[in-house]
Amino acid sequence: MIEVFVILQVVVSSVSGEAADRVRTHFEVTAALPPRILIVQIPIADLTALQELDGVAAVATNSDQLNVTPPLSETERLFIAGWMARGVKSGPRAGDGQAWDAPGFVPPDGQRR
């Protein structure tokens, strides 16, 4: 199973709700940013069937692969970036596992008196 971003086609300045319904009928939608973005979990063998559904503008596993008209809005780009970043650790934090009052660290409530 893979998760893919599905961008629905814009029809006369709006997105048809029927396209989203068609995707939901055939595939498992795990998240959405209405009206245009769905995140779908599918077997890789079903990727072509998803791409060929009426109303689907683009299907991608990576935001770099999304080239749609009209372009993604700032909100849509942030949603996709956030989804892709989930579960990714940025590395160890300074003082991880140390007590708040360990030498060289300031407790979250400020300096001690």
C-alpha cells in the first residue's frame, strides 16, 4: 500500500464534489483538504485506475511531482508539506534526557531565584 496525493480538477473556478465522491467510492481516503486535495491509501496496482478517474487532475507520491493548473495555493502547499513531514525526526535536541535545572540549561519557567 502507498499513500498518494490526489489533486482534483478545477471546473469553472470550483471543484466538483462528484470527483471527490468518485475517489471516496473506489479508494480509502485517509485525509483531505477540501475542496481539491485528497490523500489516498491504495495498492500500487490501483494507481493507474485512480489516475484515470473523472475529475482527477494529478496523482503523486511527492509534492515535487505536482504540476497542476491552477497552481497549488499556499494553504495547499503547506498541507502537503506538513503531511510529508509527519513522523520525520529532526535529530537529537540539546539537553535531551537532561533535568531542566542541569548546568547550562534554563528551566521553561525562567531563571530560578
